[in-house]
Amino acid sequence: MSRTLEGRTAIATGAASGIGAATAKRLAAEGATVLAVDLAAEGLDALGDDIATLVADLSDPAAIDSIVDAAETRLGGLDILVNNAGVLPAGAIDELTDEIWEFGITVNMLAPFKLSRACLPMLRQSGAARIVNVGSILSRYGDPGLTAYTATKHGILGITRAMAAELGPEGIVVNCVQPGAIMTGMTRDTFETSPEAVEHYTTKCVLGRIGEPEDIGDVIAFLAGDDARFITGQGIIVDGGLTLRS
Ligand SMILES: NC(=O)c1ccc[n+]([C@@H]2O[C@H](COP(=O)([O-])OP(=O)(O)OC[C@H]3O[C@@H](n4cnc5c(N)ncnc54)[C@H](O)[C@@H]3O)[C@@H](O)[C@H]2O)c1
């Protein structure tokens, strides 16, 4: 395999599980030096010795500084930031408390913005700076019971577009990957306990399956590399055609 990211440095958040873990591994396989960040130490340990790790809770304002410090000292700079960590603030409208909203907004929207802002000095030093945010098909559509999650995922796509417009003149490329239904820590319980949910998504998906984390990590690695140099401000739906049909 060619190593398209040889010599690059990368941060991937939410890398202890699911899409983030697949992304960290793919970036490392492509030759990048990766700092994997998550609040779950156990999952980070499973990434192996080739990937540097940092336990940090992105809902804690102090975490941003600790991640930047670790990038400076352990990576020596930054070319690629993958804002992947996310939570699923769910509930029917009548049950969506302010706390659920604030938690979702903090992790899914504010943390990616704050981390991107804090990493800008390092990204400005890179000749190939990339920010890849992880949205969702719910950055475009809406589902019942997911008003807060849907709003945060619309928000991260908006952040992507505005940041791409502002940072493009500096050569910093910003995109958003929008996964469909993927088997990860966020969804495993549902898919393992609800054959109806599996049936629904596999039937609706024109490729006829639930996605794997690598289906998304591979696209993130593409967007992080030189081949994607002229793509910016885009939301890229990666859902096996789940949302293709009317
Ligand atoms: N799985 C899907 O079907 C699907 C679909 C669309 C979008 N997404 C998005 O993909 C991203 C990755 O989720 P996933 O599906 O791999 O789920 P996951 O639960 O397997 O992974 C999410 C990771 O983020 C970490 N995390 C959560 N809050 C954090 C915080 N405050 N600080 C640090 N780390 C934190 C978790 O510990 C976990 O390791 C999320 O942004 C999610 O919204 C997932």
C-alpha cells in the first residue's frame, strides 16, 4: 500500500471506538503520526504502540489546551485535525431537557470549533492543512426522537462551510463526512437488540448492509490527503445509498 500521509501529523478525536478508531488506524497506516484523543482510556490502549494517545474529555474547557500541548510536544506540529468525537443526545421533544441540549451542543458543535480554533496556529504552519469534521446524514435530514442530535449535526456542517470559506485563502481545507448507519459503540446496542432496526437500514440502504467504521475512516483519510486538495467546504455523504431513494 502507498503511504499517502508519510510525514504528516494528525489528531483524531473520539478515537477509542468506532469511526474514530478506524480513522486513527488508517491515518497511521498511511504514514501519519497520529495522536488519538478520547475520554475512554481503555479503547485508546487497544490502538497499539504506533499511535500516541491522550485521555481528554472534550466537554471540559481545559481539554482543548491539553490536546494542543500534546500535539506540540508529541507531534511537533499539526497537519490534519479530525473532529470525530460525538454523542447522541436523544429523546422525544417533550423530554428533551436543556441539559441534554447543552451536552449535545458542547460535544458535537462547540468542542470541534474550539479545538479547530486552538489548532489554527499549528495548521497555519502546515503546507497541507486539513480539518475533517464528522457530521451525519442528519446534517441534511431529520429523524423523530433526534431533534437535538440533528441540530448539532446540521450545526457542524454549517461550521464546516463557514470555516472553509474563511480559511480557504490561507490554504486550510475543511470538510465534513456524513455517515449513514454504521456499526459502532453509538449504535451497537440498537442493532444487536433490534432486528427491526437492522432490517430497516439494510433494506433502505441500496448496498444492502450496515456500514463498518472503516467505510468512514477510509473516506476521512482520503479527505486528509493530497488527492482531496481541491475539495473544501463540502459535506460528503457516506451511507451506501441509504438516503438515495425517495
Ligand atoms: N455510528 C453511526 O451510525 C453514525 C452515523 C452518523 C454519524 N456518526 C458520528 O460519528 C462520530 C463517531 O461516532 P461513532 O459512531 O464511532 O460512535 P462511538 O461511540 O463508537 O465513538 C465515539 C467516541 O467519542 C468519544 N467521546 C464522546 N464524548 C467525548 C468527549 N466529551 N470527549 C472525548 N471523547 C468523547 C467516545 O468515548 C467514543 O469513543 C460521531 O460524531 C457520531 O455522531 C455516527
